Amino acid sequence: MRILLIASAFNSLTQRVHTELRSRGHVVGVELALGEDVMRAGVARFEPDLIVAPMLTRAIPEDIWSRHTVLIVHPGPKGDRGPSSLDWAIHEGAEEWGVTVLQAVAEMDAGPIWASVAFTVEPCGKSELYRNEVAAAAVEGVLLAVERFGSGRYRPEPLDYDREDVRGRLRPYHGQEHRRIDWQADDTATVLRKLRSADSQPGVLDEIDGREYFLHGAHPEDELRGKAGELIARREGAVCRATRDGAVWLTQLRARRTPGGPVTYKLPATLVLGELAEALPEVSVKPFVAAGRQTWSELRYREEGEVGYLEFAFPSGAMSTEQCRRLTAAYRAAADRPTSVLVLGPARDFFSNGIHLNVIEAAEDPAQESWENINAMDDLVEAILTTTGKVTVSALAGNAAAGGLMLAIAADEVWCRSAAVLNPHYRLMGLYGSEYWTYTLPRRVGEEQARRLTTEALPVGAAEALRLGLVDRVGGGSAAEFREWTRRQAAELAGSPELAGKLLEKQRWREADEAVKPLARYREEELARMRRNFFEPEEPYHRLRQEFVHKVCPTATPEHIRGEGKLVGSEAGRG
Ligand code: COA
């Protein structure tokens, strides 16, 4: 089938639906919902059999939905309507929620239902929930709806509030008036719910020391206590704030934009608060201690038998210079442990999205900060590439992009959750890229595919990644199931009689590769290109980065995601 995705952004869910539909043999195109005429032109060009809207914040014009079947993904159970479904679900502490695929009609979210899938609401931020449980339910719902549509026999179920399984309702926009935290009255559970329902957009508007900020990232703290509402500690860029009956960690803040003032964007909380944060006690926690506690820490380390697990979780998957350095130190310590397998990666969500574009944007000298950041990234990758005596494994429970994906493929083995979306390219940010990708990517997929992946700049699903050799193993299920699967695979690998042979072989080919072309040369060549990207004024990187960080809406659908228009007349006969 020819399926056109109309979406407000080519975000992770749209990318996931894109990869899943392509892998089932459909011809998939994308048109961003940048306006009614853009959508009309996209439909006329692509001539779809079916239109799917995985993420849409505006209505589809009537002349499109009256001529084509348009399936809208709504992040709520049957009967739920309105623009803030997930916000309400998290705010009210729903334990189960759903995704419904419904047909576009005149009334928003009120069309006939093609599929509805339930999921369990995990205790996490809205965007993390969206990239995990919501995405899984949405993909299941879309695939079912597409199959039903393709059968030509399925009749979608009209929305009928008298039906017992239609439990949702129309709810209003979830504005700041619902989100406001009363630090004296709200208990920790309420504060967490409010913060999580607003994460990552729009954040909870609040005051700190007389200034207004949007608060982001909320994690409970088990030991620190203080006067309700006061900031009591800092750690790894986050600040800890006391509640009535406990404390929470806030990882990122965004200063409220003043009228006519500069654009503001999310940054590590301590960077935004400056001196105020510096005055707070730095309460560090070692990775192996953090693993056993209910507190915020970017790094956790634990061992099970012969296997070490170094978990990292960077907000937005972005890794600043400091974050890279902290992870490198933790990596070196983990690599020195007497284990035979070292597994790297967060328990859930993003593996990594590469260098921290927001921190770079905020730096006094963004070019210099980009340079420091990529060098810190390269130091980390080099440490992984040169590890001897143990097998390193990257476990991708979630998505990875650009340098963040190249970081993953530095490990000896890459294990990937079937739901992960991988973006093995830097082109869209105007960068050549480093992280030793010119060594690792062709070695995995071959020169030809490496060129295709990095220039085509399309997302790759786990199944395709496995076929290409970009990853070595794929595990299905939820993030928790993938974690358990990884544990079993790692234990098996550590206990396998072939392990010693694998280690010997690893050392041999590293030495052989080094003799052909030293790692230092790859780095030097990549960084020479990156230096130009960062420091030459005509390069597009600084503009592209600023647009990304400032969330500038594109003016047209990028050509590389539009897909092939339908060939007509004599064109169709050629080739
Ligand atoms: N630096 C800073 N912030 C980043 C980031 C980075 N490298 N990568 C992602 N983010 C932020 C996004 O701005 C977004 O912020 P928000 O929560 O305020 O909206 C958040 O992380 C989640 O990313 P989002 O784009 O919504 O996720 P997605 O899964 O829909 O899309 C990508 C994922 C990877 C396609 C997209 O985030 C991207 O292109 N990232 C940049 C990758 C890159 O070029 N890295 C630098 C070169 S190494």
C-alpha cells in the first residue's frame, strides 16, 4: 500500500511508524502538517491509498478526509478526547491508559475507531512514557488498523459512549493552572505527578528565588530532607528541592521568556541557576552506591557474577562535555573491575543523542564548546574501543542518534530492543561526525551501506539494523523485558566456553586494524572535518543547531523524508 504519514513533526513515534510500515513492504511518504495547503499538496503528490497521522496537533482539512481514509493516532483510550490526554492521565495517577486509532471526521477525536490498545502507565515523565509504552501501543494499533483497512472488509466502530468499553471523555487543555505546585501543601507523590505530567513539554511554571522557570525532569530522593520548597543540594547538573514530606531532583530548567527577550530553552538546572546552584552543597553519589538507592544519578553501576552493568541516563539523551567526562571516568573504573562482560546503556529510553546541543548553544563560544564536547565524546569512544580483557556490549533499550549511536557501535556487541529507532547520521545537523564512526560503521555494515545510511539520513528500525549488521542481536518486549533478556544473554556470554577465544580474537583484530590504520588517524581525519564544521563561518552547523535548540518550525517537509511521488504516464513505464 502507499501510505502517507501526515505529522506535526518527524518525531520518534512518526519515525517508528515509518520504519515499521516500510519493513512490511508498504511505500511510505511523509508530509509535515505545516498548513492546509502543504497537506493538500503532499496528498496530491503522493497519491496515497491510506493516510496515517501518528502525531498531529492540528486538524486535517475536510477535503482530505472526505476523499481519503485518514487514521489519527490519539494517545488516549476509547472515548478520550482533547489535546492533553497523557497530561491528564499522569496527573490523575491513571494506572492503565490506551492509544486509539480513529478515523478523521469533522469533530476532533470523535471518528469511528479502527483499533485501540491498552498499556500500563509506568512512573516516569510524559515524554519517556510517550517514547516507550505509548509508542508500543500506537505501533500495535496502527499496524492492526492498516491490516484492517487493507482487508477491505473491516467496519470501524462508531464512537458510542453507551458502550461499556468506552470509558474516556472529552477533557480540556491541561494548562498551568492545573500544574502549579504548592510546595507547602503538596506531598512528594503529588509533586512528582505534576512534574511528570508536564515533562518534557511544557514543564511546570514555578518560582525560584523570585524568578520564573519551567521545571523539568523529576526524580524522587530517598535521604536528603529540608524545608518545603527550598533547594537543598546539587548533583550532576540537577538540583534537589525539598517537599513537605521528602525531596525531588529537578534535572533541567527553562527560564520563562520575558516579552521581547531572547529565546529560552531547557538546560541543566545548575547551569540555569548559576551562583544560586553553586552555593548548594554538591552531594555526589558513586555509581555503585546509586544503583541501590532511590535517588537521581546519571550513572549507576552494578555487578552480577562475571557481568558489570554501567547504566547511564542523560536527560534528552544529550551528553555535554562534563557528562562525557563523568561517563568516561565511570567507564574506566568499570573496565578495571574483574568482570568478563561489561554492558553499557540506560535501563529505559534513549541510549544517547550525541553531543549536547543546548549546552553548546548556551556557551559563550559555541564553536569551542562543540570542539570540547566532541573531544570528550571521542575520549569515551576510544576508551571503549581499546578495552581489552572483557567483551563490551551496548544494550539499546531505546533510541540512539548521530554520535550517540556511533558511541553504541564502539562496543564489541550491540544488542537492541526491537522498538528502538536508530539514526546513524549527522548530516541533518550539518556535521561530518566523529566518534570514530569512519572506523566502526563501515566495519559493521560495509562501505556502501555506511555511505547510504549517513547520506540518506533516514531512521532505521531494529529489524533492518540487524539485517545490515549495524546491531548484533535484537530482543523484543517492553523495556523491562529487554533488560531481563539482556541479563540472561550477558550471563550466558560470560559463562560461555567461547569467551576466552572471543577475547583473544578481539585483541588480534584490534592489533591488525591498528597496524593498517591507527585509531588516532581516524580521529585526526574526522576532527579535521569537524573543526571546519565548527569554526568555518560558511558552514551551516551553527544555524542548524540554533534552529534545533530554538525549536524553529521547518518551512517545508524535508526532501529526504517525503518519499517517492507516484510515477505517472510515460514515467511509470520507464525502468
Ligand atoms: N542535544 C540537546 N538536546 C537534544 C539532543 C541533543 N543532541 N537530541 C535530542 N535532544 C532533545 C530534543 O530537543 C527534545 O527536547 P524536548 O524534550 O525539549 O522537546 C528531546 O531531546 C527529545 O528529542 P526529540 O527530538 O523529541 O526526540 P525524537 O525521538 O522525537 O527525535 C532525534 C530524536 C534524534 C531525531 C532528534 O532529537 C535529533 O535530531 N537530535 C539531534 C541529534 C544530533 O544531531 N546530535 C548532535 C550530533 S552528535
